[in-house]
Amino acid sequence: MFRKFVYLLALSREKHFGRAAESCHVSQPTLSNAIRQLEEELQVPIVERGQKFEGFTPEGMKVLEYARRIVGERDNLRHELLALAQGVTGHLRLGAIPTALPAVPHVLTPFATRFPHIRSSIVSLSSREIQRGLDEFELDAAITYLDNEPLNNVRTLPLYTERYYLLARRDELPEELVAQGAVAWEKAADLRLCLLTPDMQNRRIADTAFRMTGRTVQAAMETNSIVSLYTIVRTGTCASIVPGQLLTVVPPHADIIALPLVDPELSHVVGLAYADRDPPPPLARALAVAASDADIAQRIAISVAEAMIPWRVAIR
């Protein structure tokens, strides 16, 4: 039964019988026959039949939900047993929203120090993709927003508060605006802007801030990379709305300034999230413990404060 569930999950992931069979290292007839046997055992149609894979029936979606849970719990059991015998081991799969990527090393460094034999993979994802990854057992943990569009069925650990800045070339802004040391969202709406793509929660936060001032912004350019926001601003193509974390990893430039966005002055909590299961997944629990013991929230706050000093000097 486990094997059939694994085949079913592969088909859901690959959306193609041949690729699903290849990923499971079996022939396509073997995989197809196993799923037919599963349909006979459960007495429901699981796959929509056609010339090619066309999706799952409503009954199949429910079977798929249980398959993810059962296979995920089997994996957790294996990790628990290994942890009892050898200590925590395995492969940590961590998702992170793009705006949080600069903070990831603060989280993984103490974890890697405590568990040097654990391999880690970090994937940049939208917050909605993170929810799906945690639900479908494809992620062990994630770093994402905790209070704006909160995730469901997760345990959380706050790490830092995200604040927002207008990043622009000095020669693109009126001198009186620069002299104020901050800029209202309403004023920022008048600029040619490069913003993150609409699937990113950071973009939805920015759009909400503009609407609060009665403005709607049509981005001149869009990207899903926060590093691209900086490079586009540096070339003089557009200004941008960026999170404070970006300013910790890009160097100040004589021609570029970062002004805090005010009226409204928004902030949102970003933190660690992992599935709310009992017992919690061993790797996620180990990561949360390491993050708590290392006082990462204070370290991130210090790094942002130190990084902002040269940016503030550049405003003068």
C-alpha cells in the first residue's frame, strides 16, 4: 500500500505516467497497474482516464490527501527512529519567501553548527507555495510572513519585523523629498516603479499600502528576485519598494538612497513555520530549537541596524 501511495504521489507531482514511473525507477505499466489495483481495493476511481494523464477525480483528490499524510508520517517515523539511534540526521528542506533570503544564514548557521551532518536545501517560494509545500510534506520548514496572510496548521517562531523602503537613484528624486529623510507611500506612487510579481506577498503588502492612500500603482517592471530590484534601481531604470533585509546584503552606492516609507508606516512579522503535527517533524523541531537557543531575532535586528548606518549617511 505504501508503494502504491508513493506511485500516486509521483503521478501528482509529474502529471505524466511515464515521468512518474521514471522518478520511481519502475516501468510505466508497473505504475499504472499499481494505481488500478489501488482503485480496485478502495472501490473508487482515482485517475481521470484518457489518452494521457488528465487529473484526479474528486475521490482521487481525497485519496491523494491521505496518501501525502500517510507517506509523510512514515518518513517522520523513520526520522524519529534514526534520531533515537544516531541523533538527528537527514536532509532539511527549507522554503523561504524571497524577501527573507538574506536572513536565512542567520537561521541555518547555528543549526549547521549543532547538526553538521545534516544536509540543507533552501528554495525561494511564494508564501502560498510554502503553505502547499508544508501541507504536502515537500518542505520541513519555512521562513515566511506570520501575521499578514498567516499560514494554516503550523507552529511558528517569530524572527524579525519587516519594514519597507523606497530605493531610488538620488538624481531621480526631488531634493526636498530627500531632505525629509522619509517618503510617503502616496508620493512613491508617482514614481516609475519596479515591484515584485503579484504572486509575492510583499507585492500584495505594497499594493495594500498604496490603496490605503487612495492610489493604485501599475508597476513599470516586475520581478520575483529582490536582488534584481537593486540592480534595476542602480541602472536608473526604475525606483523600487524593498524590504530592510535587502539593504543588509547590497552595498550602499553614492548615487542610490533608501528612504523609509511612511503614512502609513507598515511592518510585518517574518518567522519560522513548520507543520503542526504531534510529534513535530524531527528536522523542523531541531531547527526551531537551534533558532530559539541562538537568539536569532536579536542577531537579525543588530545586523539590520548596522547595515542601515551607511544608508542613513548616504541620505545626508
